[in-house]
Amino acid sequence: MTTEALTVRDLGQRARAAARVLRSLPTARKAAALHAIARELRAHEAAILAANARDVEAAQAAGLPAHMVARLRLDAASLAAIADDVEAVAGLPDPVGERTPEQTLPSGIRVQQMRVPLGVLGVIYESRPNVTVDVAALALMSGNAVILRGGKETVNSNAALENAIRSALASQDLPEDAVQVIRDPARERMLELLRLDDLVDAIIPRGGAGLHRYCVENATVPVIVGGIGVVHIYLDESFTRDPADVERAVALIRNAKVQKPSACNALDTLLIHAGALSALPAITRALITGGVTLRADPPALAALQAAGVEAQPATDADYGTEFLALTASVRTVGGLEEALDFIAAHGNHTDVILTRDPAQAERFVQDVDSAAVMVNASPRFNDGGQLGLGAEVAISTQKLHARGPMGLRELTTTKWVVVGDGHVRA
């Protein structure tokens, strides 16, 4: 049975019942369900791609920006990659059921903590139909049921993907309602999900700042906020003394900005030590050839103009801005302390230092309070797959429960297990 005619409350009730089955499911059965999903995605390729083509056509007719249409589009190769990713999740270590070492307390009771699923997840996202499958796979492998609400531009794609997933679950004699899609794109349905606190345990939004703000302001269900924030790279003078290091900096900074500019872990602001400005033309030429527009403060702008590199004067609004496009700002700083102060005012997502000074690297790691802090590595590594999690539901930039990429373990919590022999409290 599809979820098309059900109310959001109906979905919540069905998800809650499915979650009771999933939470004690053996790892092998969860993995088998994911392999079944991968098979069904391949078997339903024609129907899924036809549905996606309808979404793409409607999006283009509606004037959706090209980068959003690109996110929306599926083809045979991308669908095959999605199926492969599901099978990869099936092979990840299962955190559910892990227990801490048992302790016997002075009272005589034996205690330990056991890792358990969160329960029912509500995931709200935009544009990318691959998220439907990624989140379903991670939710199932971590023993959670999930209610998915994609954007109106993905209605047909998500319906076709839901059909394939639910068919796979039925083939494994598991509750189809473990994965449900809200097919009505009306904002009222999203609001109903946000306020379903008696049935849903956590809301995870994936999208722009406006979506996150709407969820936080309207939800009665706890919201895990993430995926938004400004990404900085601080280039220290010590990393520009060796021509080989300058080449490394050029390649790394280009990768950070150009590889996927719409990603939340792409570079927004380059902070450069005043003593390193001689390296800036080489770095920015590599960005400009990648299509990047630069906005620089006066010292950086002067260094670029002297070298014949085109850039625009920066304004205050160019700092603390998540561009999600081929735009980057440059800010000159007098040293590490000024860089740390700047990041403290504007950062919380991913921040990088390029340095050959171990003391400065350690100070940066200790002082910067962001979801991910990196030394001499591209911020594009702040990703569940790149950090060994296999996949991610989102990148959390808050501090409660989970921070950074959210994989299987981050979709679980713990409960206390207490064993006695008729013990009573004195």
C-alpha cells in the first residue's frame, strides 16, 4: 500500500509501529533489506528515470536554476551509483546493541549503557532525490523508521523511489511503513510533521538556511540543525616559503572551492597572512580559471591588481556569507590570533589551517569551535563517506547529541541497563 492517501499523523503512527520491529532486528536482516533495496532500484530503473524526467521537465518549465536542476536529475549511471551506495551501507558496522563495560556499584547493582535507535526520524530536504535513498538506507541500518518530505520539485522521483524501497521491504517480510514519503508537497504537511512530537523523535532538515530556520521556529519535535555555515581556510606564512607548498596550497584551495561549489563544505572565505600575499596571485589564478569570482579586502586587492589578477572589492557582507556558488572572499590577517578571532565571529562548520608550524596547528585545533577542524587538508573531506562513516544523513553544526557528519552511530542513542537480584534503594 502506498502512502499517498494517508495523513501525516497516519504516517507517524505507522512509522512508530514499524520502529518497534526495527529496533531489535538482527544486523543480518537489516543488511539483507538494504541489498533487496539495491536490487529493486536496479529492477525499477525505467520507472524511476521516467518519473525523474517528468520532474526535470517541470523544473525547467518553472524556471528552476540550472544548478538545482542538475541536483534533481538522475540517469542510469547515477541511479546505479545510488544502489551501490545502499549496498555499501549494508556492510558498515552496526552500532545498535553495543554495550559499555558492565560495572558493579557499591549497592550491588550491575549497570551498563546499551546503544539503541532514536526511533522515528523526520527528514526534510530539497532537490536531491538521492537523499531519499541515502537516508532510507541509513535509517534502516540503524534500526530507525523514517518519514521523508522532499521538495515539490522531486514529487514524482520520490514516489517512484518509495515504491521500490517499500517493495524491497515487503520482499523481506519487513514493515513497508519503515520508510514513508509525504507525497503532498504543501507546506502544511511539513508543518504537521514538525509538530508530531508524540510520534516523531527527531527532525533532520537538509537544505538552505531558510529551511533550517523554518524548522527550528515551528517544530515541537527536536530539530538537529546542520549543513549551513561558513567555511574558512587560513593560509599561514609558513606554508608559502617553499615553492612546493605554494603548489600544494594552490591545488588544495582550488579543490576546496571549485570541485563542488554548491556543497556546504566548499570554501567561502580565504584568510591569508599578510606575509603570504606573494602567493595569492597564483592561488587566485587557479580559482579564476575554475570560474570563481573573487571579492578581496584592500591589502589582498592591491596584491592581486599589482599582479594583473581580476578581483572585486569586498564589502562587510562578503564575510560571514555562505556563497554555495563560484564566489569566494579574501581577507588579510596579521597572524594566527587575528584569524582565530575572525573564525570565532563567523565560523562553525568547517575550518582549515595551512601551516608548517606544529604549534600553530595545535593552537588552531584547540581554539576553533567548529563541527570539523582540519590541518593541511581540503574542507571537502568533511563528509560522511570521506570520514569513514560510509554515508551521512546530514552534517550537524549544533552541539547536542551529534556534531559533524551524521552516520549510523549518530542516528542512535543509549539507554541504561540495570541488573540486580531483588535490590532495593536504601
